[in-house]
Amino acid sequence: MSEPLFNRIAIIGLGLIGGSFAAAARENGLARSIVAGSRSARTLEQGIALGVVDDGSQDLAEAVKGADLVFVSTPVSAMGKVLAALKPGLSRTAIVTDGGSVKGNVISAARQALGEHYSRFVPGHPIAGKEKSGVSAADATLYRDHRVILTPTDDTDPAATAKVRAIWTAMGAEVLQMSPQYHDQVLAETSHLPHLLAFSLVDTLARQGDSNEIFRYAAGGFRDFTRIASSDPVMWHDIFRENKAALLQALGLFSDGIDRFRDAVEKGDSDALMGIMTRANSARAHFMAMNGRTSYTRAQLGEDSIMTDSSKANPTYLMTPGGKLNGRIRVPGDKSMSHRSIMLGSLADGVTEVEGFLEGEDALATLQAFRDMGVVIEGPANGQVTIHGVGLNGLKAPEKPLYMGNSGTSMRLLTGLLAGQAFDVELTGDASLSKRPMERVAKPLREMGAQITTGNEGRPPVRIRGGQPLKAIHYDLPMASAQVKSAVLLGGLYAEGETSVTEPAPTRDHTERMLGGFGYAVRRDGATSAVNGGGKLTACKLEVPADISSAAFFLVGASIAEGSDVTLPHVGINPTRTGVIDILKLMGADIRLENQRDAGGEPVADIVVKSAPLKGIVIPEALVPLAIDEFPAIFIAAACAEGDTILHGAEELRVKESDRIQVMADGLAALGVDHEVFDDGIRITGGAFGGGEVQSHGDHRIAMSFAMAALRANGPITIHDCANVATSFPGFAQLAGHAGLNLEVK
Ligand code: NAP
């Protein structure tokens, strides 16, 4: 057996938290002996009888003798006294830590009580508990899969912090580190305030007349809301007093919120009421999605300011080789159109109803941005969104930078749309988005008179100065990019005169089509699109078709897996997006479009695909911009085709969510697929390939493409870093599994 982390642990305050710490240390073999110090002989007897500790003393200095770790878990208000009492027994190298729910006051008390030993004090707080107290409630699994916050100060010995971190980790907890002030503020808002409100609501109602009568009719909501009022009043009394300043600040914020609510109720202001509740709804949805922990939710939760030990919430796909795809597969709504429906619906006059909205994180980032700018948006619920448009000039300044998560579309299109607003705004993104080029949109917008600055090397954050009059320009796009074209056209809505853009090759034209759908005139002439500024968007009903980029994985999967037969209903087949179908057909794929129809200005069809032998081709460069997002999937088709597939003219792939040429090449290499990388493309030689480990680098399309490769691999494929699949295709694993892919999410 390996050496335990500590020789002797002393628990001071053997209640729920201390008892559970002792039980977990025992169960995981983390100390040779565990003792307790308590003012009550009865508690010590109980602890020994339960097998939680070996021994104990009512004399605290006696209890900590020979201990190399002391864990203090008394009420916070008692900690100063307790630390002073145990100090004479401390050995020179002993580490002292605690589990108190408030950190600022405990740290001041420890500084005073411990004197020269203060540098060995590591303040901590396990975010785990129960409504029970006392050692009889001790639970060895209490901290497993829970968080523990450590708040070391500048004086804390880093080696001591590391050892405390190690013991919590060994108990199965996830350790976070933050400043004591931040801890107290966050806990005041998210734990102390809700407890105070629950106690207060029950008390307020109980004071009124016959409380029995009220509680008899109390519905489930009351029970849910007030569950935490069953917590230990002594402990909470203690916490409210000890975290006074932060709690009062949180209460102040809350009173402001209640005042806004009261005002809206009083005035019968349904826009304001819906605004508050829809924002709350979406904020809670993000909170609940925390376990999914994609880049978007992580930063929304402020975790960028927290250091965490573990990436365990980032799923890995374990693919068993073989299988085939069958059935009717309804893939999620089109991402490009979902983004634009929110943007144009927000700027329209009137109420826009959207169906088939993609509830992926990228489109949700756009939705949240407009909520932050004062637009009331109901939903999304089952793909339905109702947007209460504020008109072209009705957006309000957001209170904080707009967070775009992983979404390049949101950031680039919003840069254009916000260039002509009256207010300043800053756009930020996650680590991956923060590496993507933004000058390509900033440059033409500056020519229009916008004041935009970008970060290091032209990357996010993007800062836009408000109140700049824009003038129309003509812009010849240097690259075939729908995002840049759209940003300039959206800026053009606010410019004086006609703004026109000419593209070197056709790119997706959803912005132009949807502007038309909202009644905004767009002049289209060959490769040029143009808008006049100062017009008006009129609310409408929109049905977002299924996303061909998401369908692409199934087009490829069904083509390469023998015996497959799949129907993908209601997929958008806008000619600027169907490059993937054309390319796969050139390779010999059996793809048919059935039931072609028009849905709100966009062509849609049911796509039927059956397995077929594929052959390598030279991909026509004219098709490259029309299939730009689908190349990861096409590369997998190429790996299964007979002969060489050659791609050139696709340098744009290097600045997507990842460098898609290199990341795909690395993955293909891991599976043993013969290939050669070019600056602007790749050669892939098809044939049999094996299994292996693939890094998706957080790129959703890379992850899903390699998932499809498993249909033809000779060995299992492990795909890492798959959290961002939720950005474009929530529910992918489930849907693909249902269709026949052997996929396990770990
Ligand atoms: P608990 O079950 O009531 O245990 C508290 C322990 O502290 C008992 O062993 C008690 O000893 C001792 N104690 C009480 N008053 C004392 C005093 N004035 N002087 C010396 N010892 C005293 O409470 P708990 O839930 O474990 O909470 C302990 C600490 O953990 C608190 O600081 C709390 O803020 C923190 N915490 C609690 C939770 C939670 O959900 N419960 C979660 C995270 C952190 P006797 O048995 O001898 O009376």
C-alpha cells in the first residue's frame, strides 16, 4: 500500500463537516490515525463509536499534538477562540485548514490567533452539506464530485496549499482556488442570500394570522423555494453575522431587482415582466447546463476567474468500430439562420415568431447578447422563440461586455451591426474564439467611419465606440467570407447611402435572403449585394430549416457505412450551402433530394442517402466556399474513398474554430490514413484504416467527423474534448446512437 498523505489528522469540531472529512480520510486511507477535539465528551464518544475517529480529547491543544494536519470545522464565529486554544499543541510543521462558510473573517481570526504559524493556515470551504448536523450525519461520500474552494492569501505557504488540495482531491472533490473577497461575495449572492430569503419568506407568512391555514394550501413551489429554511438556524445566524458586508451588498442588489419587479407589476408592464423572467429562465438554463460545461457555460458562470483542477466535465467520445446508419434523422435547425433570426428579429418593428431555432450554444450566445441589449426574447422552448423587436435604433447599451462564447458568427456579424449604434460596446469570447482574426471585419467598417479596436494581432476583444456616423462604401471582399459580407451589409443598415459588397466567389446568402424576409430591400446583382441605410425591418414568422452542416455528418456516415439508408427531413438546400452534396455526388455518393419546397425564402428538401462506393476526386475550387464548414466530414469520406482526393484553395479552413487542415491531418495520422498537407488544402488517399486517439481541440465539427469515421475503422476511436459539440449540435450523441453509431460518451 502507498504511504498515506498524512500521518495524523486532528478534527476540531466533529459535526457534519468535520465528521465527513474524517470518514472520507478514513475510507480513502489518507491518514494513519484520525483524532478529534471537541468541547463535548458525548460528541467524542459518538465519533469513536461510529468509527469516524480513533480517539479524542476535550483539551484542544492536547487533541492536535503530533498531528500533521488540523481541520477546523466549528461554527465560523468560534474559530478565533478555537484556533487560539489549539495553538499551544501545534507541531512546527503542522498544516491547519478549515471548512468554514465565510472566509474573510476566519482569515482575520486566524491571523490573530495563530501568530507565527499563520503561514501554515490554508483557508477552505467545501461546497457540500446537508440540512442535518452533528457527527451522526457524517458521510464518507459527502465531498465526492463536489467542489471545494481554497482561498489562500499572499502569506499562505504554497506547499501547505498543495497538500490541502491533494487531500480534497483524494476524497473525490474538485478543488477551485479564488481570493477570499471573491469567495465571500459569490457565496453571499448564491448561498447566503437565498437562505436568508427562504427564512424570511416562511417567517413573514408564519407571522400573518393563522399560519396553519396558509401552509395547508402551500403548493409545491412553496416547498421547493423554502426547503433550505430547514437548515440549522445556529449555523446560519453565524454566517449572516460573519459575512455581513457581502451579504448586505447582495441584499441591496436583490432589493433593486425586487423594485424593478414591483414597478413592472404595478404598471402592468408586460415587456418588462417578460424581460425579467425570460432572462432569469435562460440564466437558470445555463446554470443547469453547468455539468455539460462547454466553453460558453463555463465563462458565463465566471469560471474564467477561478482556477480549476479538473477537466472531467469535458466529454470524450468512445467509438466502437463498425455499424451502419438507418432511419429518419431530424437534425437541429440551421445555425446561420438561427443567429440571423435573432439579430433581425431584434431590430424589427413588431413581434417575430421563430420556429426550428437551433438551441446550440453559439446561437444562444447571440440570443443572450440581444437580451443584454434590452430586447425581450421568449424561449427558446422546443425550437420556438418569440422576439419583441425594438426597431433599428432601439437597442440599449449593455451593462457588461457581450460574451460570444465560441461563436465567430456572433462576433463578426455583431461587430457590423453594432458599429453604428449610439453606445460603446465590447465583444469577448472563449479561449478559442479569442484566437480568431477580427480585423477582416473591422477594416471595412472603419472605412465606413466606425471606430473599432481589436486586441493583440487583430483578435478579440473587439471594442466599438458608439455614436459614430457611418457612410456607405463599396467593398470588394478580399476573401470569400459570408461573415465579412454580412458584417458590412449589417453596418450598411446604419450608413448613409447605399453600401455594396462584391464577393470573389459565392458565399452563403442567408443575410440577404432574411433581410428580404423582414421586408428590407436588398439589391442583388451578380456577385454584388447592396442595402440602403435607414430603412425599416418588419417582424415576421420564420421557420428555420434543418442545418445542412449538421446533416453533412450523416450524409458522409451513411455513404461510407455499407447497408445504410437514411432520410434527413426538411434540410435547408440554399445553393450557397450545398457544396457538400455536390462534392459527395462527384465522389459517387447516392444522395437524392425529395419533396423540394420553399420555406420563408429558403429552399428546403428531404435528403435521402444510401451507402455507395466512393472514389477520390480533385475537389473543384468553385465548390470550396459552398462547403467550407463541411470539409472535416468530407475528409472522412475521402479517407474511405478509393484513390486520392485533393483539395486546394481552402486556406480559410485554417482560421475556423481550429486550424481544420492541421487538426484533421493529425487525426487522420492517428488512424493511419495516408495524406499530405498543403498550405491551402490536403491530399487524402483512401483505404482501410485503424482506430486511435483523436484530439478535436474543442472543434465540434472535427469531433463529429471522427465519430463517423468509426463506421469504417478497424479499431476503436477515442475522441477527446467534445464539449463544444453542443455549440452546433445539441443531442448529437443521442441522435447518432439512435441511428446506429456505436458511441459512448465518457
Ligand atoms: P455541526 O454539524 O453543527 O458541527 C459543528 C461542530 O462544531 C460540532 O462538533 C460542535 O461541537 C462544534 N461547536 C459548535 N459550537 C462551538 C463552539 N462555540 N466552540 C467550539 N466548538 C463548537 O456543523 P457543520 O454543519 O459541520 O458546520 C461546521 C462548519 O462547516 C461551519 O463553519 C459551517 O459554516 C461549515 N460548513 C457547513 C456546511 C453545511 O452545509 N452544514 C457546508 C459547508 C461548510 P459539539 O458537538 O461539541 O457541540
